[in-house]
Amino acid sequence: MITLALAGKPNCGKSTFFKAATMAQVEIANYPFTTIDANNGVAYVRTRCPCQDLGINGCGNCTGGVRFVPVALIDVAGLVPDAHKGRGLGNQFLDNLRQADAIIHVVDASGATDAEGNPVDPGSHDPREDIRFLEHEMTMWVVGILGKHWPRLQRQAQQRTFDIIDGVADVLAGLGITYEDVKDTADELGIDLRRTGEEDLEPFCERLLQRTKPVLFIGNKMDTATPEMLSGLKDLGAVPVSAAAELAVRMAADGGFIEYVPGDPSFAIKPETNLSAQQRAGLEKIAVLMAEHGGTGVQGVIDRAVYELLDQIVVYPVEDEHHYTDKQGRVLPDAFLMRRGSTPRDLAFRVHSDIGEGFLYAVDARSGMRIKESTELKDGDIIKIVSTKK
Ligand SMILES: Nc1nc2c(ncn2[C@@H]2O[C@H](COP(=O)(O)OP(=O)(O)O)[C@@H](O)[C@H]2O)c(=O)[nH]1
Ligand SMILES: [Mg+2]
């Protein structure tokens, strides 16, 4: 499963974002686990269910055409400045980072959290200062790991048979970094690692991380941030969000007070519902915020991380290409996230390694045409795999 990690200073709202994003109303997510433990949960990317184009009324796996596909979400321990020197929860952070395909860096846009993560008066800390901080800590961490091995790697590199790219990839394998990642990064920067001093590792590690752990910045607490602070963050590429607002609307939906589909720009208070005047006023305030920003931003962040940073598409494997069902007659039973560029053969292996090994051909269920094994799959494709193995 794709794994996203929430990182940032203490008190910027990571846990609130985590609670909101992993809280699924039963009817929207037919997936058994949401929160696995306090820090590991399942969130969902939103997509348009293909049943809409096929004229199928109620496929059973979506809410009025909105479909949710699970991804893993990790609430990472809060990071403090100089964490790479051992301050705070260094090892825990690194372990979480190892598992992440992409990182959502949460910044407190209201400026109510100082550089160390302590609560301060709103507006007294400039959140733009926090943007570079995570990248710097992560880079220095990797520099530290690599630095420990550097004298040995440099010595071994004197031998003709030793490939330093291999040596570096070996040291960083625990971070999910591959030989290709190391090679491409060195090539891109035009550096020869055999002739790179320990003191010059920083740009290499920075670029390597940008490639292997892409980061999406979010300016949380937009509800209490000034417009100047928000626009300053937006200029740096941060997405405005209110995790607290999303949590409140998901809880209200869970309690049956409102109709809300995560990612929608608005919600509807159900008639005849017994909300207190205070609850109603709270929801109305959130409605105004959502109208202003096109929603709370939480769902959009998950979607952008998966579709833009990780370049994923959603593909639907079926057994029966005429009825779009599996063997049990369930319509569009599975939705798989796959990297753009994946082929029907890749999909076959995702379904099962046996099916992949016995791959014969695939059928595009929408057109009814056979497609080549090397065809690039498109977002929303419905594919029947024909294999010698069942
Ligand atoms: N106004 C506002 N406060 C928020 C928002 N998200 C979180 N908070 C508050 O910020 C504080 C820290 O939140 P928490 O999620 O525990 O932060 P963490 O340390 O990063 O996990 C809590 O008091 C939250 O209620 C938000 O969107 N708006
Ligand atoms: Mg927390």
C-alpha cells in the first residue's frame, strides 16, 4: 500500500490531521481498518468511480460516484531543530521516514507555534521559516548516516572492483533508496562519489531525498491564520488546510447531523436534527471557512500527494469484462493505485504473482478491445486479464 507520513514540529496539528483523515464513515469506506494504532492508520484518496460512465446505478463500492481508495497514513513523532544531532525522537522519526513514499509536511500557518514547537501567541512566529527546516533536518540525518560510512567507502573505492554507488545504496537501503536512485542523483548533479569529500555530501543527500521522499507542504490552522500569512505560505507552495475543521465535520457526519463526503466543498445540515445552538453555530462557522477555501483542504492534500507527488492512477481489474464484475458478481470490486506508466502485465502481477507469470493478454473492458501487454494503463481503466493461471 502507498504510505504517506505526516511530519512537522510539535503542535502544528499532525495528530488532528491524522484523526480527521483516518476517520471514515462506514458508508464511504468499505475497508475494515481505519486507525490501526495511535500513529498508523488508513486514509483514502478520492476518485470518480467508473460506474458513473457505465450507467450502473449504485455499484456498491462508491457514494454517488465518489470512490475512496485506501492508503496508509503515519503520524510521525514531532521533529525539533537539530533532531539530526540526536535531539527529540531521532530514531523513531527515521523509522517512520523509511516506510514513507511521500511526506506531508505540516506547518502551523497561524504562527502560533515557535521554532521548537511550543505554543505561542498567534502571529508571533513566521511559519515560512519552518518550510526549509524539515528538509534540512532530513538531509543532515542522511549526511550523518553516510558520513559514518564515508571513510570506509572511500577506502574501498580505491579498489577497481568496488562500485561506490552500490556501497552508498547499501548503506541507505533501509530508507528505501535504491542503486538507481543513487546513480541517477549523482549523474544529475554531475558528481563522482569516489572523489567527493565527506564535507560535500550535503547537496547530494538533499537531492537524493527530494527524489525518493517527495514533500507536500501544508499550512494548517488556516481558520486562525491571517490572510497575509496564508498568502505568504501559498507563495512558497504550501496548501492551506484546517485539520480541526475537517475533524469537526467528519464527527458531525458520523453522528448523523450532516451529510458530508470528504473532499466536498460544503456539507448539508440534515433537517430535523437536534443540534444545540452552539453546535449549529460551530458548524456554520466551518461552512463559511469551507466556502472561502473550497473545502477544508484535508482530502485535497491526500489526493495531491498520491496523484501529483507519487504520480499514481487508479485501475480496476475485473473478471467479467461485459458486466465489470468479479467471479462473485460484485461490480468493480477492486481499485488499485499504480504508478503512471504501468502496463497490463504490471497489473496482472499486482493481482497475483501467478496471474502475472501466466499473463497472456488483457482486454480493455470499456472498449472491449484486446490491449498489448506494453500498453500504458490510463487512470480509470477497467481491465480484464487473461492468464494461463487462475
Ligand atoms: N485553530 C486550529 N487549531 C488546530 C488545527 N489543527 C490542530 N489544531 C490545534 O493545535 C494543537 C496541536 O494539535 P495536534 O494535532 O496535537 O498537533 P501535533 O503535535 O502536531 O500532533 C491542538 O490544540 C489542536 O486542537 C486547525 O486546523 N485549526
Ligand atoms: Mg501529535
